[in-house]
Amino acid sequence: MNIVRPDAARPMRRSPAKPVINREGDVIPPLAADAIRIVPLGGVEEIGKNMTAIEYGGDIIVVDIGFQFKDDDTPGVDFILPNTKYLEERRDKIRAVIITHGHLDHIGGIPYIMPRIGNPPMYTRLLTSVLILKRQEEFPGVPKIDMRVVEKNDTITVGKLKVRFFAVTHTIPDAMGVIIETPFGSIVHTGDLKVDHDGGIPTEREAEEYERAFPKDGSHKVLMLMADSTNVENPGFSLPEKTVHKNLEEIIKNMQGRLIIATFSSLLERLLKIVEAAEKYGKKVVVEGRSLKQNIEICKHLGLLKAKKETIISVDEIENYPPDRIVILSTGAQANDFSALVRMSQKTHAKIKITPRDTIILSSSVVPGNERPVQKLKDNLSRQGAKILHYRIADVHSSGHANRDETIWIHRAIRPKFFMPLHGYHYMLRTHCDAAKEANGLKEEDVVIPDNGNIVEIQAGGTKIVKLKEKAPSGLVLVDGFSVGDVQDVVIRDRQMLAQDGIFIIFGIVNASNGKLRKSPDIISRGFVYLRESQELLHEVRLLIRDSIEKSCKGQNPINMDFVKDNVTDAVSKYLLQKTAKRPMVIPVILTI
Ligand SMILES: [Zn+2]
Ligand SMILES: [Zn+2]
């Protein structure tokens, strides 16, 4: 049997939403001796898969190796990775990988990509290193990471370059920015950050750290800044995380019934504060959800969690305490399938039943695309009588990324000559450039808005910044089950088609001697139309198939089966589109006997 996947013959209504630009034919010129090259390999057309390469004088430093979770454009795929072909071809020059902090959009690609780029030494702060190494345990086949833990005041030498660090405020401890010193000035990468402040005045601790890293006495020249653009569209200063902590503490203190707090497991600082606040008011904490449990364990191990051992109890001990002494910390604020809170909402959680005396805090914003599942989650919880608090009705969440005025403060503290925005969709990057101009009077020619794979160079001894016309390979790289592949756009297209209009399979048996069908063809379809109620359509399609097969076979000896199948696919696809306005995937299976 020969199943043809007639990709070329199939009518295409929608090309993949992300065009696959495969510019792998570009010959990339060598780097001049007086130039610095920066290649954002990911993270500048999306929030996710952050990775940037900085190259000078034969040395390459990589900052962050993130991944991106699947989205609507890539159904069925597990993750999307940055395209690292540029680095794979230059792996002998890579001196270091520096990781700014432990979020998956900055560390997620490590197990997949480190082996491909020669497993160079990795530098990061303590908590990040533990999160990375813990995750490596899930990938037993990959080479051991040469992990070198640094602190914010350290200076390291990689190749011929000196690298320093500075501490930044984010939602996870040990987040840092990177300062790479070159003879023409330094290249600064902030990682993800916001500014801790009181009513719009940055705290002393923030001011001191920036003054230490970028002294205003003129001794330090920043040639180029790359910075986080996520929230630059929001005006003013963001809600400080400490305000969220204070509000959560107030709620924990005054809560009369049982409290369930659902949040991201990546918001480590908040998790720690919740446990500490619960302890302060004599309450016990139950941790539900694998990623939460793991992160709490890591914090305990590193001494970041100050709470007593007895404060955290197992779910089986809930009954030993009155409801007002229980705080449940749970995953599922985004309504992810199988998360603890979703199971509670669907009454399938083995140990925790929602009651009208429960209050549930969704301590997170809603990630775009999750609106409907989150709505359903809230509906299900509310049907069971629980009270719900979320970020729109109380300050129980803040993002880890700077708003516009904080961003301007950061720019003024760092004072770069050139600027390139990172970490955001194109429009966010553009908005960030406007902020850069406002902050330090940069001109249009001082800023560059990149796409993934653009090659940006600071040329002529640090005097101008340009975007080369040649591009590093930037096609999608997908992790699909166990395989890591280059562009599998055919697979993705198939999945989109199957998801939208279903599949239509035709079985026919042709008499090889006369090219006639031996009996009426069989049809199987899924996700297309309900066949039992479409008898007339089926009848017509069968006639069409018979006609198409017999015409195609006519005069052929032997019969060219590929030709026959292509004709059948074309005819049936066209007919179904006319009759149903749908384009199912049509697969003819035709045997000759
Ligand atoms: Zn982050
Ligand atoms: Zn990030």
C-alpha cells in the first residue's frame, strides 16, 4: 500500500502565520577588527526564546538560552527554540554562556542547545545555577554543564574580554544584568528587570547598585545598551512587588476561612513571602503542584526560605487544622490542564474540595491566549461558592518588567551611546526606542530595532551602529516530542489543517488490467462533517472519485498511481470546498490488484 501525502496538490488557504524565512544561503561577511557584532537569535519578535550572541576579536559570548512555549501558530509542538545555526558554525569561538536569571524564556533551551554549541562554560548566579542543574536531571543523555557560579560584584575574563555584572530587580532572586567591556566601551545587557521604588522614587538600594555598575564620574563609557521591552507600553512606574507582598500579607492575616493562592511557580520571591506571612500569622501552608513543590524545595535547600520546617504541611494534614489556619499555594492560575487548581475546580482533586468558605486568589495576570480557560476556571470555582480575588479587583499581582518611566530611569542610569531593544514583540521594541530617545536624546541613527537573526554591528571603533543586510539563519526550530528539528512547516501545516477542517480518507481498489474500480470506494472522515447526515454528499463524492480514477487510469499501462492519486485529491478537495466551504486533508489510498 502506498499512501501519498499530496502536500503540493493540496489547496492552501492559510500559510503558516509565522512565515518561515530560510535565509541560510546568506554569506555572512567576516567581522572587522574594529567592529563588535551582536546577533539576537531569539526574543525580539516574541516574548520568549531569549538568546543573544556578542562577538568581538574572535571571541563570542552568548547571553541566555531560552525557549518559547507553543502557541496557536504551532499546534502540537512542545517548544520553540532559537535558531542557533550561526553559533553552531562558529562554536570554536564561543568562550562563555552567561545566564541572566532562572526563567524558562532564558534557560529553557539549555539542554537542547548547549551540546550543539560545544558545551562552553556557563556563568550565572547561585539560584539560577541550581535551577538549571536541577532541570538537567530530566535530560540524562546530555553532557554535564561546566557551571561557574558568579556574584554580582565579580569580574570575569572570557577570551580577551572582561565581563562584570549588576543585580537587577525582577520576580526571581539572583537576576542580573551583564556588562561586557570592549576597548570601545561596554556592551550592557539588562536581562529582565524592573525598578524597586516608593511612589515613583527608585529605592536607595537600586540607585546604589546602578551607581556602582555605571559610575557617573565619567570613568565608565557604555557603548551600547540592550534592555527588556515587555511593559514599556505601560505608563508610569509598575506596581512594586513589595506592595503585592504587603497586600497578600494583609489578606492572609485577616482571612477567616481557607485561603487558596494560585500563582506562577516562577515568581519565587512571592512564593517565599507567602510562606513567611502564613507563618507570621500562625497558619500552615500546603503546596500543590509539581513545579511549585520543586521550587520551594530549591529555596529551602539554598536557605532562601526562612520559614520553619513545620509551617509547610502535606495535603493529608489539612484536616488537622481549622480552615482559617490553612493557606494552599497552588499552580493553575493560568488554568493549565491538569494543574492543581483546575483539578479542584473540576472536583477531580483527590484531596481538596472547594467549599463556599474558601477564598481563592489568582495572583497573576492572564497570559494572552489563556482568557477562555481562565474564565472557565473562575466559573467552575464560583459555582462551588468560592470567593475569587484577582489582579483586576485587587493589587495581588505585579509584573516583573519595567513600565515606561522606570525604563527611562534605567536608561538615564546607564547612559548608552547606542541602543537596541530586546524581549518583546516588534511594536514593544519600537516603543522602547522612543523611550530611549526621550531618556538620553538618542537619535534615530543611534538605535536599531532587530528581528531574530539580524546581524547588528558597531563599526569603525564604536562610531556607528548598522544592521547588515545578511541575516543569520532564523527559521523556526521546534521541539516535538523527542525530536529537535529544523523547520517542519509541513507538519505544522498538516496539524493546522487537521485541527480546522479534519481529514477525509478514500479507499479504492482498481483492477490493474482495465483501470476500473472493483467496487464503490470507501470513505472515512474525522472532524469534517457528520457522514451519516451527509449521505447525498457522500454519494456525489463517490461518483466523482470513480469518474476521476477511471479517467486518470484510462490508456495507462502500467498505471501511474501517483498521477491518479493527485487527480483524485484535486477533484475531491475542490468539490468538498464548493459544497462545504471546508478544506479537510484528503488522502486517497488506492490499491491495484
Ligand atoms: Zn524573567
Ligand atoms: Zn524573560
